Amino acid sequence: MKDVFRRLGSDFLSTIVFLVIYLTTDNVILATAIAIVGAVGQVIWSRYKGQTLGYMTWASLGLVIVLGGATLLTHDPRFVLAKPAIGHAAIGLIMLKRGWMLRYMPPIVSETIPEYVTFAGYAWAALCFALAAGTIGVAMTGDMKLWAFYVTVVLIGAKVAAFAIQYVAFRLLVGNRLRAAARA
């Protein structure tokens, strides 16, 4: 689990850097420039250490450079604000693969209620698409404070809530199936 959070933190490091710099300086251009330099530095450092870089790292770097560059050239923050939406849409597309969640589940869940796990995988994809649409909507307002709130509270909160609901539902469903099998 710690490795998952480390990877997510690494994949979204430029967004985190952008938020921290923006919230401390209230300067979009400075935050964007530092986020671009940070993303490039992160890739250089990883390559120097001999690490293999995954698709998300390269995609994130490309988005930071292209969208950040557009923000710097136009002085319009909406470009860089759209980056999390693109990431969520891409992840949502990956989550449309049938059964993608099964390998992340404990054996008792994947063996007892595989059809519910598959359904939950599609629900996660739908959540990612909804969050991406919301991020675009908020980014289009150009309101930096609203966007900062959305990406730090709403995006994270929605995923935590979905995880909690899924956890409780799976526990109940597995328990019901096991009790039914014991009675039979």
C-alpha cells in the first residue's frame, strides 16, 4: 500500500508542487514555471538513478511541459489547471478494461464476489470521468482558489468516500456469500 501512495505521489508531484507554490505565493506563473522545472528534474533524477519510468511519468511530464508552456505563453492558468482532468480521464479509460480490479483484491474477495468487483471497476471508471469533467468545469472558471479546493478536497474526498463504500459493501457481500455457502 505504501508503494501505491509513493507512485501516486511521484506521478502527481508536479501538481503538488504547483499547488504548494501557488498557495504560498499566489503567483500562477511562478508556480507553473517551478512545476515544469520540478517535473523535468524529477525525470532527470530518476533516469540518473537508473529507474525505469512508467507511462504515467512520461505522460505527466508531457502534460506539464505542454500545458504549463501554454500557461506561461498566454498567462492563462486554465491550461495548467486542466492537467488533473486529463490524468483522471486517462485512468478512467484504463479502468474500463473488464476485471482490472480483480488483481488488486484479496483472494477471498476476488474468488467470492468477482462479478461485484468487475462492476466496482466500472464504477471507479465512471467516478474518474465525473471527476475529470468537474475538474475541467472548475478550471474553466479560472478561479484558482476554487480549483485548489477542488483538487485537494473534492478529488481526494470523492476517492476516499468511494473506497470506504466499496470496502463496506465488499465486506457485507463476502460475508453474505460465505454464510449462504455454509448453510448450503
